[in-house]
Amino acid sequence: MRDLLSRMTLEEKASQINNTSPAIDRLKIPAYNWWNEALHGVARAGLATSFPQPIGLAATFNDSAIYKMGVIISDEARAKYQQFVREGKHDLYEGLTFYSPNINIFRDPRWGRGHETYGEDPYLTGTMGVAFVKGMQGDDPNYFKTICTAKHFAVHSGPEPTRHVFDAEPSKEDLWETYLPAFKMLAQQGKVYSFMCAYNKLYGEPCCSNPFLLSDILRKQWGFKGFIATDCGAVYDMFVLQHTAKDSVEGMAKAIRAGVDNHCLGYVSAVIPAIQKGLLKESELDTAVARCLRARFKLGMFDSDKTNPYASIPYSVVNNKAHQQYALELARQSIVLLKNKNNILPLSKNIKIIAVIGPNADDAEVPLGNYNGEPAHVVTVLEGIKNVLGAQAKVVYQKGCYVIDTANYNRETDFKPAITAAAGADAIVFVGGISPRLEGEQLGVNIAGFNGGDKTDLELPAVQTALLKELKKMGKPIIMVLMNGSALSINWENENIDAIVEGWYGGEAAGQAIADVLFGNYDPSGRLPVTFYKSINDIPAFDDYSMKGKTYRYCDKPVLYPFGYGLSYTKFKYSNLKLSSPILDDQLKLSVIVTNTGGGDGDEVLQLYIHQEGQRAIKELKSYQRVHIKNGESKRVTFILKRDDLLHYNAEKNGLAVLPGKVTLMIGASSKDIKLGSYFLIKKK
């Protein structure tokens, strides 16, 4: 690599730091485009398996399953890449460097991109992200299978309309305890080989020209050795919108000097002028180019395919039956049962007539979320229900309404087909929620409830509640299925609907998974990775980056459904909590017995929380385990807490440290449903 760098001209070196790196034929460097996407499957490049959107993946509370998904996605990524190379293609969405995962903290339910993340908790986000990266990057000692880019480093979670200009100024405590931990975990535990810096400013300096973030923390403190990429067009923001650089020349120089190596939609033509003006040293450019070249070497791009274990993965793996089946399994695991009055679920498969109503019931686009590939087939909820029931039941369907209706709908005429369809049914399944066409990245949407991709309130769109109220008058059992990427304040629905199922944007098999849960083929076992608040008035302003009053860790108001919550068709009893010691030295071992006392087999998600005396967080998730337990069976589940798991902000150090004190230990089925507790002491070392 050093030899190759030494033979490159200044112009050639400058050309290699953009996301579009042209070929240098004389040095046998092939063209390459660094920009690719794999948020929940290989995206934007045709056929690929589509897994649940990450917010749904987080609801599985199953990091080992996310690792397996990463292996599958990277298999498909390698197979597609090798095919592109055989066809002589080196374009956008055809490479091996993926701008995934998004590990920003979903601190506010209004953020439109929240469904791209693993939720509101730093620990859950970190463990999910680490698992994804390990599955994607592979375990070969010589080659990366793919390279992941953890984004958006570091304090970034809306609002979308101002993401290019806002200045995040969290307290140092919030910075170190909420916004940075997942990134640190991916750098040190996941060994992620790339980071993407965010558009916005942090403490007055754009993240992509911020040496505090990119050099001091990422490289010096955390020991990161890979390359840093800008979010796409970040340098443009510096001189056009943020006014921290006077032009592209100064912007590129500031970014490279701060630690950026690869520029998505950057300004290659500005690099040499920056050197000529003394704003940038050629040696600083060399460092960036070397990091980019090293990544390509580690991906095997300059070696024979015979030496690379990943080059022989056949194209036939792409969206094959095994991958489709695993997409179904993860979709099942992601589903959260929010309400089940009088155990109305599961529905009997002997039902005679069932009415399927709602805007998302037969929509094949909504389950795919965003940043998605194109699976061979998407199973809608309507299709899934028909698959489960077969010819033995009559399934009647009416859309009933759109996700949101900005016109003046007429309940007598517009709702009439749905009311008529439901009239003769034994039960009604209403499939509503939101849509990735309304909540997402910088969308051109400005209508009631939505602005620029963000939500402006937390209610279910009014037209859906209005239709539900009409259906409620019929006196029939109603099951509401939500397909959405963010928390909703469904207060009326919670009080009046018999059963509520959270299905997220569940990927290509979403409809089948939901139907399997509705009719008892699968016991619901997903848990909420976000808090469902009762009202938007219960949380501080969206643009306030203080964590005070937000998420289960800091909100002390009553909520609709707490973080970690989810019902099952069976019941579990916790008993016999044991600690290896009352004092945490290097580590503490604890265990609990869980017994399935209900009527069927199922998965329980045990959650371990702590509260350290003197710390601001009400509770902090520190471990979790998803355990399958048969009916009547008991299992002892063991957790290990390490000293470094209990870091908190220390003002003297201006960073994280283990602080002595009393720690309350809580094990339960959600952040509110604590089954057993104890405490231990951390002594000063």
C-alpha cells in the first residue's frame, strides 16, 4: 500500500478521497464508488432480502440473531459485488463499503429517521450495532467481507428540516452517557472499520470538521484505526449553510485536517488549491489516501479471488429460500403485543368470517421501511391472514381510509365500504399506523402531523381513529395492528380496542409474521426499544438535546407503554435471585430462575437494570437475555456485570469513569415491571 501511494501523483491522490474514486489504469487501481447501503438488507441495487427495519430488529432484544442477519446480508452483498465486477460495474450501490448501521439514539419520538435506529437506549443500541458489524465484516484474519460505516457521529437525531444547520450542545454528561457509548462499543468491541460524521454542528463546530470528535475521541481515546467518511454533501454545508468555512477549499482542508478520509459528494478539485494556499499539507492528504487504500486492500480488491474466502459466494444466495425464512423469523421476533383484553388473541383458526380493514393491510411498500432492497415478494398482512386460514374461512377486505387524509372525509360515504365489510364478520383486524412515506429522511412532506419527515404530534392519524370509532360501534372484537417506525400516543385505542399488536416495518415477511402471531402459530415476544408516551406534552422540545425528561432513563412521568414492555400468550415467574458478591470488584455474577407458568411455550426477555446512587438516570439497561422456555419448564439465567459496564461521567476527568457507591440492581420483564431486586457496592480502587 505504501509503495502504491508513493507512485501516485498529487492529482491522483486527490481523486481517491471522494466517494467516486476513478480508475488509475497505469497503477492498476480500479474505479470504485464507496457509497452503498445495507441498513436491513442490501439496498438500492435490485434483488435482496429485506429484513425488518432496525427499530423492529431492536425489538427482538436478540443480538445473536442480528449477528446471523449480518452474515446473511454480507453474503448477499459479496455475491452481488462479485457479479457487478464480472460485469465491469463500479457504480453507486455496487461496492462493499456500507453506510450502515445508524446507531444514533432515538431520543425523541418525533424524529422521522428514528426507525433506522435501534431505539432510545445506548446499551441496546450498542449491542445490536456490534452484532450487526461483526456479522457484516466477517472474521477472516486477512480480509474484510464488507466494511460497515457507523453513523452519524455523533450527536444527531433531528429535527430533519434543520439537520444541516443546527448546533447540538448537550451537557457533557449527556454527551458521554447517552450520545457516545454506542459509537465507542462499535469502535472497540465491534471493530467497525469506518465512521460517518454527521451534518450538524457539535459545540459550534461541524461534526465533519471537528477534531474533538474525529481525532481526540475517536482515534486517540478509542484507538480507532479505520477511515472516516463524511455524510453526503457535508462540506457543502460548511461554506453554504453553516458559514464555518468561506468556500470548498477551506471546507475540504478543515475536514481532512480534522480527520476525514473519504468525502461523499465532496470537492476533489478543491484539494490541490488547499495545499497550494497552505491550508492543507500533502502529508495530511497522504494519510487520508492511505486509509482509503488500506480499506480496499483489506477488502481484497487488489488480490486474486483465489486468496479471498468471500469471493466465491455464489449469486444464488441472494434472497434464497433460507434467507426469506430468516426474514420471517426475525419479523416474528420483532412483533410486540401491547394489549390483549380477555385473551382475545390468539384468534381461532376456526373463525368463519374475518374482516381485514385499514390503509396498511394490503400495502406491500410500507413493510420495507427505507434504505431497502427489492425482495422477490412482500407478504402483506392480508395475504398472511389468507395463508394461515386457507379456504376454511372467508376473508373480506376493505382499505377503509388512507394512512392520513388531508381532505374532508365523509364518514357516511368514505367509511361505508369498510363498515359493510365488517358487518357480517366474527372479528375485525384493523391494520393502520404510519408509513415511511411520511416519517423518514428529509421528506418533502408538510401536512397535519408531519413536517419534513418528522412527526409534529404523536397521535394515530385522525382519519384512522375516526374509522376505528365507527367500527367500535358495531360491537365486534377489534384487533389493531400497527405498522410504524416510532412511538404513538394511542390513548383512545388503548382504552377501547380489544388487542393491539405492534408490527413495525417488518420487512418482506411482515404480513406472514403478523398473521402467525394473530392466530397463535408464534408466541409474541418482542419488547419495546422505545417509550410510548401518553402525550407530546410529556416530553421537552424536539430541538432540546438535553436528555432531561426523555426516554425511560430520565422521564419520571406516567407513560402509555414503557421501554422493554411486551406481552406474551404465556406467563413467566421470576425467583431465586443470587449474587456472587455484595461488592463489585472486577465483575459480578448474578442469576435468576425463570419458570414458564402459562399455557404454552414461549420466549421471555429478561432485562437487567441498575440505578447508581447519586446518578441522574432513573434506570439504565445493562444486560438482557432472550430465553426460550417450554410450558412448565424452569431455567436459571446468568448475567455477568463487569466493572467497565458501570461507567458514568466524571467532571474531573471530563470523560467516563467507574464511580464508587451503592448500586440498586433490578431484573424484570420491562423497565417498569421489575420482578426481583438487590443491591451491591462499588468500592474505590
